[in-house]
Amino acid sequence: MAYNEEYAGILRDELATLEGITEKRMFGGLCFMLNGNMLCGVDKNGGMARVGKENEAKALELAGIEPLSFTGRKMGGMVDINPEAMEDDATLKAVLALAREFVAAMPAK
């Protein structure tokens, strides 16, 4: 398993009431798409969210949220959600709200 199924379950539960959510295996993990656009995902070490550059500073103020870097190079507009933040309901809700705000404004694919 390339991703943590427990964290995938947490995100599934959190996103269950949203219309337009699908799952797709990507980047060695599992991504959740909103209307065909990547919203968030999980890997074996935690999660990530696509908050956009406009929301990145707000997201980074949250405990357990760091800039995302798959290759040692920061990916603008993407944040890493550490295991503690994945399990903290308030933090997870806050970062996912920022991601939904950004991704919902995108045209559906």
C-alpha cells in the first residue's frame, strides 16, 4: 500500500457530503478530486491539500501544516498535512476549507 488507508478514511469521512468528489491514485498516493480538479490527498506519511497561493500563508499558520515538497523543491499553493494535523479535526477542517475555496472556483474538468 503506497498510502495510509487510515488517513484516506479520515478524508473520505470529511469529504462525504460534498458533491463532485472522486478518488484517483496519483503520485504514489490517493488524491481526492473536486469536479475533476485535485483538492487533497494522502500518502504513507500524512496528507496534502491544494490551497492555492492566495491561501497558502493562512494554511501555514495552522499547526502541523508545512509547505509541500516532493523533491526538495517547494510546490507553491500546495501544503503538507502531518499525521497529527490529519487527526486533529479543527486543523483538518480548516485546511480543507481553504482547499475547497480555491478548487471550487476552478472550472470543472
